[in-house]
Amino acid sequence: MDFQLEEKGQLVTILLAGELDMSVSEQLGQLVRTQGRQHERIDIDFAAVSFVDSAGIGSIFFAAKELLANGKQVEIINIQEEIYDILQVLGFGEALGLTLRKAN
């Protein structure tokens, strides 16, 4: 998985590309937390994510939960249909109260 950052004032977009799995989960969770300490709003862009597993989803879940508890705004955007369905079944957005946006 590759990560890229786009910063615009207090908004940072973390662009993900590849497979979000156990091999990158710890690194991604740390990246989300670090960016959350530096910005008020964090968008996590799933446009180029081709696969997710429970460890990958968990890393984002727990990092987002921590940031939301500290008053930050977190959104997951540009989610491919198959991955969006998985997140919906898991109740990911509802459990955290965050926005999940499908890719156009």
C-alpha cells in the first residue's frame, strides 16, 4: 500500500493506494493519528484501495475513534462499491458517527 498526503490548511487528505491489510495496518493507524494531531479535519481517500481486511479496517477504526474523541473531523471518501458494502455491513460509519462517501 502507498500513502500520499495533500494538505490544505487544517484539512489533510490521506490518499491510499493498494491493499489495506495486516501488513500496513500499524503504519496506517500511526499515520492517521499523527496527521490528526496536526490537522482539524482528516479525509481518508479510498479511491485506489483494492482490498481491505479486518486488521486494515481496525487500524482506521481505532485511529478515527481516538481523533473523533478529541474533537477532530474524520471522513472516509471515494470508497469503491465492494469496500463500501463491507464497511456498511460492519456498521463502521454508524459505530463512529463518521461519514462514508462512495466513489462517483
